[in-house]
Amino acid sequence: MKISLNWLRDYVAWTGSVEELVALLTRTGLEVAEVATRGADFPKVVIAQILESSRHPNADRLSVCRVDDGSGQPRQIVCGARNYKVGDKVPLALPGAVLPGDFKIRTGKLRGVESEGMMCSAKELGLAEDAEGLLILPPDAPVGQPISTLYPADTVIELEVTPNRGDWLSHLGVAREVAAFTGATVRRPEGTPPATKPAGDFVSLKEPGLCAFYSVRRIHNVKVGPSPQWLRERLEKVGLRPINNIVDVTNYVMLELGQPLHAFDAARVQGGIVVRTAQAEEKFHALDGREYTLSADHLVIADHGRPVALAGVMGGEDSGVTESTADVLLESAVFDPASVRRTARALDLHSDSSHRFERGVDPQGILAASARATALIVELAGGEADPEVLTAGQLPASPAPITLSHARCRALLGLEVEEAAIRGALTGLGLTLLNEGGGTTTWQVPSHRGDLQREVDLIEEVCRVVGMEKISGRLAAAPAEPAEPDARYDFQMSLRNKLAALGLSEARTSTLVSQAMLWQDRPALRVRNPLGEDQAFLRTSLLPGLLAAVQRNIHQGAKSVGLFEVGRIFQAGEPEESAALGVALWGRAEKKDWRGGAERDLDWHDARGVVEALAGPHRLVRISAADPLGLAAEILVDGEPIGRIGQLAPAAARALDANAPVVVIELSIEALRKREASPSYREIPKFPAVTRDVAIVCPLPLSYEEIEAVLRGAGEELLVDVEPFDVFTDPGGEKLPADRKSIAISLTFRTAGRTLSGEEVNAACERLKERLKRDLSVDFR
Amino acid sequence: MEDRIASLQTEAVTAIAAAADTRALADARVKYLGKQGEITRLSEGMRDVPKEDRPRLGKRLNELRQAVTAALEQKEAALAAEADARALAALDITLPGTVRDLGSLHPLTRLLDKAVRIFRRMGFVLADGPDIETEWHCFDALNTPPDHPARNEQDTFYLPDGRLLRTHTSTVQIRVMESQTPPVRIIAPGAAYRRDEVDATHLAQFTQMEGLYVAENVSVADLKGTLEYFFRQLFGPGTETRFRPHFFPFTEPSFEIDIRAEALGGRWMELAGCGMVDPAVFEAICSRRGDRAFDPDKVTGFAFGFGLDRLAMNLTRVPDIRMLVENDLRFLKQF
């Protein structure tokens, strides 16, 4: 909401600077979004009238005008604009004037013709962002007067009003707050409360729950026309477009007092006013020119035929005030906030009126606003008002009194607030002390503060007025007992740190994914109202997102991609949410450096190395690979599955423009965490180990795992470690038959308590070779 | 013979001293001390020396052998020292180091972990809750009216069964109070979702950190002390904190916190929302639990929440929030 500082000062006797006001409003909880300077405060820019205009002798695009600047001596001005006619009044910058942008006006020749000043556009005066041609002033503008008489200098402050404070949505409301925080006096606009009379049959309230009180006042024989400049200027400054004097008054009073009003053309209201819910499929032409199809959820103001307004939201197109209107019906009412909100939202039709009714209006302000608007209409549009306002229904009850325990106030704030400070704060905000005793005070809440309902609401008010800066921060609480979430967090951070140490970078991909990013292995949950199909599902795996990131990096020219993510995955079924770790690898295994050396691509075994680093000893069991994986294995630790490892099918890798293997891992973090054990000391061997290498030649399909199983299962007590150190195949069949491979394995022997002799190691090694030959029919090189 | 010993010593010591490298030194060793070497041959000549001269000449010969051996050792050590010095001098210390690149942690993770460590120092523990939540946990229990705009389908993602993706991590406050008894003192980092069109400053999914402290006699002073400490630790000494009155349905009084710190460019920046837990929230918890463990007449508490994405952007000068989820390695490796 925008407020004008000049306008605000009509209601509060406070004379601080703009900066002080901004600081003050911020303190009260009114967030200042923007401060803008408006108006045209240029002493040497005057209102002038164009007397004559003729073509410039030397330039087609220019004209030469004679203008009256009020001095009695017409001036000659050269002008490039074309949007004026002789007799128009315009702003004239006299020599010596300084316009925005430090633009100094002086007498000079333009294409050989003397110009004694400059006629100005709205843009040149800083009154508009963008404006073509001269600013044409109202016909009644006083020639010779400074332009600031029409456009007084002002500051417009844009405020962000929280939804609980509907009472701030007016200049008077902000003025009250300024007064409460500074001790200044509030000046309410003059107005005598009108006499009221029951409306009888003329107004019928069918839904008292949605419209508890309705008032209407008839004003006869008005003359509808443009509003005077001061009114137009005020409305325009805070962002409203002037329409005509009647509509402008209703808007002005709304911005002044906070009560939305509506004026009907009395001739267009047939029979009387019925406040009812709409019929299904009932049509309504609103003032915005659009037709709305209503339902029984929407409250309307109807005459005896059709709806003439959407209650509290917008008036109807064919019942509004126009130039031909003679009699006006001025509505001032209260509508249920929830009902107005539902209607505005359902129809996507939000107005200044709905904005205020949604937040609640001051029940005591309804008739005051009606009286204020009536007085202004009669003043500006003539006519005469009925002596009485017709009313229907009951004015909403005033808020109930609230009792405040001062001890509770002090305890909750953590501040020994003085008795007088509590009373002063609440009194300043317009509350009335009803009772006191026993360390408590009981307060009557003013009708515009419907948000104050409980003791804690009063404590908040005391806190606001006293100020947070009075409260000293306190840090004295016992530590809480850590639980599972702490252990989970720590474990996840340790995984992240290990993976970063392994050279991988942490990614964060979106939880919401497209259907194409779901792999078919888990049932997915869909969002009912996604922003688009590309974000319609909750991811069932981290891998599709990581693969998209791999592709992005390939396209950016990366030579090597190692990404991981720790995040939540989802499925339809139990567990619905779980923490997962995803890894994706592609590209060069090492970055090139000056040592040279062989380059190779990351592959399956590098991914397995990551599993080894995180999970320790494990087994892989091949599982059927679903698209896009071409190869997949389950990862088992002590027989328990902890996740899977896979390699993209070559076609799927090509689809990512990956020219080397793309390998992925997905681990269940909780499965991994269950296996986490605190390390404990194992004795460091005192006697040296002895190693022997064996080079096995075997058929290609024989897996290393089978060989290792035979070695470890042979019952050789001295054998403590088995490590492959070379794998060789020769598809050309020159050094080795093409259907065989050579695996060189290093065997480590050791025993506690003594150094092994060469003979016993050799004997053990021979026994192992015999065993391999017997069980697996391998040869040795 | 005696003359021969003297001249041989002079000759050998000179030759050894002149040896330019280890090979020349080895040749010298063979020439004088080898099996066919000159000193060896001279020793063999002792057989022809008269008996009475033998002890004297034997002693001289021995001295010769010792002198040559010593010269050899000395020269050998000198050559080795020279070779060592040359080897080190030849190293081009200006070539770049070779090491496998370290990976990197996501900037959000780094900020989150820093925040977690500060709160832990103050005695907070972690808590968490699901991303998929019930409307009760996300809105009802947090005193949000049934027609509040945030519940709108335009603003919140719903699942077909009526549950939703939490719009804030404040749901964890409710989860914690459902299952624990006071005192509770938790922080809860996690994902939250809003139906915002994605642009340079908005993501539909973002990261928040929630905090809650409920016990007897918790006051605004505790709230202020805790958050002032936190932001001072996060942004450094000299950080200014401003509590601005605000409105949230689930706290009363409520504040927004503005921070001014060098690390954030030295201008006021709105960073967090906070307040004292609204009694209505405690009442909702009490009726859910069926007990009075969180009776608002007995306990009070404060809660706070802030978004990490925008904060990470401001701290690291990232111009576009989408960079946080694009996972471009040229970006990720900067952290």
C-alpha cells in the first residue's frame, strides 16, 4: 500500500523527517518497501497558457509559440511537441529553472529563433516515467502560479502491510500508529455521525453470516464530472486512476479511513437491494469489463433482477455511476473476510476493496466513512443527501476486553517492563483501561484492532512499543540430548567429506522431476498440481538427476565428471521417503599433467573403488539391468544389500553424448549407517610378511572372485592376503590365446610369533597352485 | 724400497685427489689397492727385503695403505656430496605440483554445516521430518486459518491423497512436540517447496533451517540472545541484528530479522523470521497428544526459520539461484 506523506500529515500532528518516519514505521512493524519523491517542486516552472502557435521558419518539426506566463508580457517559446492546441495550459520552465538531471533552462536560439524558456512534458518534470508531448494542465489551472500548486512536492511511501493489520490499510490507520509511537495527536477528519433508519424492505440481508451489516444512503441530483485537481493528484500519487468525482470520493475515503465504499446509479437499481449468494451459473458483468460466471459460493449485492455488485470485491458495469447519473446510492457495509477472500480467489479478481475486507474493517468506521463520503460528494458534485442512512442488520460487536498479567508479560519478554510502560504502551495504542488489581490490568480494545484477542496479543503490543532494543539477549540454556537425527546428520556429513576427498563434487538436483526421469524400478508419487510436466513427480532415485548433470557438464566441455548427491528419494510405498547417496562418474581418470604417462577413462572399477572406500569389503551380485543401465549389480556387505552399482548401456551413454563409460552408484544411507562401527585397535604384526606372485592363465569367463574364493578357502593358515596386480588379455591371440586371460596375483604369508622360512612359504604356495589347478583347471605362466 | 713407498704415496694421493668422478676413483682404487695394484705388488716385494728391515718397511707399507685408503674414502665422500648437491640443484621447483584434485562440497552444504555447528555449540540438537506432510502438520497445527492463501493450490504442491509437500520446515516443530516432551531444543534443516515459477531468485524447491526451543520461562530475551549469537558467529564480529515486528500465524510476538554485516555487503538484509510460539500452537499439540505436556500456561518457547539458498547466494556473491541446482562443475569446484 502506498501512502502520501502530505496526506498522512492531515491526520497526525507530527513533523519529523522522511528518514525518521521510515525508521519509525519499520519499528512499528510496517515494512517500508520503497520511498519515492513525487510532485514538481520547481520555483521557476509556472503554469502558462498558449496564446499562438506557428510553424518554425527553419525547421519542420518545431513550432514557435507565444505563451502567457502570467507576467502580462507574452513569451516566445520554441517547441517540438505537437499534442497541444492554442488555449491549452502547460508547465513552462523559465530561464534559470533547473529540471531533474541538473538540466538548466536558459534563453537561447533554436535553429535561429529565440526561445525564452521551455514548455515541459510530465517526464521532464519527473512526474511520470514516460510521457509523450507536453503535460496539458486542467483548464482552471491558475496561469502564472508555480507548477507546485498543482503538483505539490510529496513523498510516497510504499508499505508492506502484514495480513493481521487491516487497520493499517489507510492513511488514518498509519497516522494512528505514528501517534502511538511518538505521542503526537491524531486528527480525525471532520464529520457528524448521520442519523440512521432501518431500511425495511429496501435492503434485504439473506446471509447475515456473510454480511452482518449494510448501509446505504441516497444522494439526489449530483452533477457527475471530473474531480478537482487536489483530489485527482492525491489519488494518482498513490497509484489510483481518477474516474469521476463520485467514484473518486469513494476511493479517497477508502484510502483515508480504510472502509471500502461503493456508489450505485440509483436509476439502475431496480426495486431494492438484496444481499444474497449467487445462483449457479449466474452471470455478472464487472466494472473491469469482464463477465464472470458465479456460483452459490459467491456473495452478491443484487437488485430485484440481477447482481449489481460482487459483495466487497467489485461493482457491476451497468449499475455504476456515469456522466448521466443523477441519484447515487452510497453503500457502506461489512462482509465476511473469508467469503470475500474465497470469491476474489475463485474469480482471480482482486481489488483494493477485497484486499481490505479480507483483512477485516473497523465496524465503528462503517457509518463514519459513509458520512465522510456523503459530505465530500455534496461538496464536489452538488446534490443533496437523504437526512438518514438506511441500515440493515447489526453492527458487529466490539472486541471483548482482555486481561493482562504483568508478570506473564515480563516473563515472556524476558524484560522487567515498568508498570507505567505497560499502561503507556497500551493506552497509546488506543486501548482503554477498564479494571486493575492483583498484578493484572483489563483493557477495552478499540474497534479497529480486531486482531487483539488474547493476552499474548497485548504482550506483543507492549513489546512493539517498548522496543526490542530494550531487551538484552540471554544465552543460558542447558544443552539438549542428541538423538538419531544428529547421528544421521553426522554420518551424512562424513560421507560427503569422504567423497569430496575422493575427488568428487557434491551436486544438488531437484526433488521434482519429469516422468522421463523416473526409472521404472520403483512406483513414483505424482504431484496433483505440478507447475509443469517437467516437475510432476517426486524422484525415486538420485541417478537420473545426476546423469542430467553429467550430460550438462559434457556439453560444457568437461573432460571428467565425478558427482555425488546426498538427498531424499521417494516412492509410493514404504518407506515413502529415504536418504540416498548417488554417484555418477564419466571421463578421464586423471587430469593430464607434465609427467605424461598413460591416460585412461573412468570405468566400473573406479565406481567400485568408491564403494570400497565408503563401505569396505563387499560383494557384487549381478542383477538384471533395466534401461538405461546395461550392467547392474547389487552391493552386498556381509550379505546385506546396501545399494547398487551400474553402467549405462552404450546407447544410453551415447544419448548423453558420453564417449566413455558412464558408471553410477546408488546406496541406501541408512543401510550403510547400520554397518558403521567404531574402529578398534588390532595388533600390528611384529614379524615380516613374505609375498609370492603367481600368474594364472584361465578361460575368459572365469571370474577373479572364484579364484580368490579358492585361494582363501584352501585352509592355508599362513596366507593372509590375496591381491591381483595385473590382468592381461590379448584379443589378437599373439601372446595369449584370445579366449584366455592372465591374472597375476600377489599372495602374502605371515604368522604371528616368528619369521617364516622360504621353504614353508614355497610349500604353501605350491599347495595353493595345486588347489587352483584341481578346482578351476587353470594353468600358470 | 723406502723411496718407492714414499713416491707411490705421493703419486697415489695426487691421483686420487685428481679423480673427477666415481669411475676415475674406482680406477684409482684398482690401480693402487687392487689384487694387481701397485701397493699389493710392493707388499709382495717384502719377501726380498732383508729380515732386519722388514718391521720398519712393513710399518711404512701399512702406513701407505692406510693413507691411500683414507684418501679414497675422503674423495668418495666428497664426490657423493657433490652428486647429491647436483641432484637437488637440478630439480625445477617451479613446475606445478601434481596431485589428484580434491572434490568439493556444495555451497549450500557448506553454509548449512556452518550453521549446524554454531547451533550445536549453543546446545541445540538436530531434528527432522518428512518432505511429504499432512495439511495438519503444515498449516492447522501452526495456527494457519483454513482459508489462508498459503494453502492455495496456486502456492502449495499437493499429492492426490490430499497431503502436500511442506511449504516450510516449521512442520518439524510440530513433529518434535508430538513425540517429545519439554524441554526441546532443536534445529531442523531441510527442503521446502512452494509453487513459484523458477527464475533468477526463485526455485520451487529450496532449503530452510528451522529452530525451536520450548521449556519453562523461555522469553524473547532468549530468542534475541540465541539469534544474535548465531548471526555474529555466522557473519563475524560487528554484525548488527535488527528485530522488526512482523506477523506469522504461529508466533506471537513475531519478528523479522534484518542483518547488516560486511560479509553481506554492508547493507540491511532481511534474513529470518522468528517469534514466541503462539499459545494456539501449543493447544493444538496438547489436543493431539492428549496431555498437557505443552500447556501454554506452563511452558513458553521460541521458534525461528530462515532460507539458506538466498543466504548462500549473498555470502558467495552467486548472481542466479538456479546456479545452485545446475551442477556445473565449473561452479561447484569453486567451493
